[in-house]
Amino acid sequence: MVVLLAGGGSGGHIYPLVAVCEQVRILASSKNIEVDFHYLGRIDPFSIVLANSQEVKMHSIPTSKLRRYFSLSNILDIPKFFLGLFQAWFKVFWIMPDVIFSKGGSGALPVILAGWFYRVPIIIHESDSVPGLSNVVSSRFAKKIAVSFEKTLTYFDSRKCMLTGNPVRADLLGERYLNEVVKEQLNFNEDEPLILILGGSQGSKRMNDFVLANLQKILEVTQVLHQTGPDNFLEVQKLSRAALIEMPIKAELEHRYKALPYLDQELKTALMAADLVVARAGSGTIFEIAAFGKPAILIPLHGSAQDHQRINAFEFARAGGGVVIEEENLMINIFIHQLKEILGDSKKSEMMSKASLIFFKPKASEIIAQEILNLAGFRE
């Protein structure tokens, strides 16, 4: 069975592809089916994860971004789109997959159009509560549409749609350890609360600046494990050290804060150790938090496409797993109040944890993988 993967531009597009590939291999193996994975799109550090972890054959085409707002880039991207479509038309012919699975994002639409031309069955997955333009267009050519949020069902043809949740990589699931034990492994005090601050795969300068400006007040309430983003790490590390030196508090508080550039293999450990997660509201992040049953304070990215992060955040909050602080309301008094309210009330924290875990849909990867086999002609 030959499966062609499409979609990219961020970890939120690529990591679900990884999760689904893992499950396709498991299901195919149980039926004695050999699987050959190909990826067609932009080759970047995120898509390389596919090649390295799942032995996916990589094929590059020029990619362009579809925007719903006026921008000169829309004009500049028109020739790139048609060049990408022309190359996809040839490369899909030579790969000739049994099925195409797309996560949307930059570069996905030319692959979808080429696949439709050759009558290849197509399945797409939309991670966010409000679909991106690439997936809105792609849905017209897809046989099946998987979505993460119940709200998203209203945007697509109900006859094609299914609510699956967001696929989460197998390496984040499986064996778990006690929160206190993992804290100790990370050199934090096991008897003190710990928050994990996630800025997304590329980090968030706005969140980093907020943490650094208010580090003393935050550390008086909780320990902090801070994912800064690779490009911001050295600056955050330098400024946090300066801030800690200037603090008129006990020297041991230096051990209450740790910054890391990026969490990949370490993400599972960090989520197990955390009592509360403070994060952006990308779908991938929300469902990874939910997989560990963690309460969250979500700070949606202002100006995200179709305001999807804000809507994602409120969907999770409505389910009871978190609270939302919008960027314009991100002030230290509001933030500290929420920290104390959640960390200081064990009953509330426990209720939020349970709601978070219920929000997670553990079978997402398996359901999508089975649909891929079905569309390729290998039905149960």
C-alpha cells in the first residue's frame, strides 16, 4: 500500500502525520500489508521529522500560502502555486498512491488537486475549530474529513465528516510516572507546584517577555519550566539569569526556574511533571495537554488565522479543562489570581484535570489510520 502525505508549515501539521503513520503501520502489519509512505510538500525541519521517525520518502515542491485577507504576498504566491501544482501533477503520477492523507497548511492543496485529477481517494484532517482555507477547498475533493473539535463539523459536508480528535504521537502516550518523581528528576522540589509554559513549536516572544518581566512574582507562587522557542532561548536564558540575580529573595529560588529551547522527546517528561500548563491554543498543544489530563491556562495568539486559537481555547475552557486569558488581558494580577485559584484549590484542579482528560480522544490516530486503509481498499 502506497500512502502519500501532504501538509506542513508547523509542528501542528507534521506531528499528527507522524502519529497517524505509526498507527497505519500497526494496522497494516496486523493484515500483513507492506506500507510505503511518501511526503510531497516543503522540506523543512518539521517535515524532516517524518523522514527520520517514519522512514517517509520526501519529495519537494514549491509551496504557497492561501490567505483570506488582502496581502501583496497573495499576488507573489500565484506563480508559486501553479508551479507547485504542475510539479505535483507529475510527482503524484510517478508515486501513484493508493490514498492521500492531508493535514492542510502550506503546499497541501496542489497535492490534493493532483490526486483528485488521478482519482486517488483523499482523506483530510482539520486540527483547529475553524478550518484553514486549504482544508476548506480540499474538502470538496476529499472522500473523508476528520476533525478535532465538534464545532468544526458545521463547516463541512456531514456525510463525509467524522469527529476523531487530534492525533497524538505514540511516544507521548504509554507508561506514566508519578508527578512528584518526575519533578525530582528535573531537579525541582517535589512538594511545590510546577507550571509548564509552552509557546508552541517556535516559541512565543509575547509570553517570554511577560514571564521575564514578572518572574519574581510568578516564582513566589510556583516553580516554572519554560519552553522558550529555539530562536529566543539564549536571550531568555540571559535575561532570566539577570532577573534572578536582582531578586531580593532566597538564593534557592534560582532552582525554581528552568528554561529550555524546545521540547520534543522531553515533552512527555515535562507534561508528567507539570501541575498546570500555560500555553498558546494551537490544537496540537491543547490535545497534548489533554492527553495528560492537565489543567491549563490558555493564552490564544492574537490575530491567528480566522481567530482559530481563541475559538480553540474557549472550546477547551467550555469543556472544563482550562481557563482563557486573552492577550489584551494578560496582566500579572489576573495571571497570578488564576495561578493561585487553580494551584491552591485541589478540588478545582482535580475537576479540571478530569475534564481535560475527557476532552482528549485517545483513538484519533487509530480511527484515521483505519479510514486510510479502507480508502486504499483494505477494509476490515
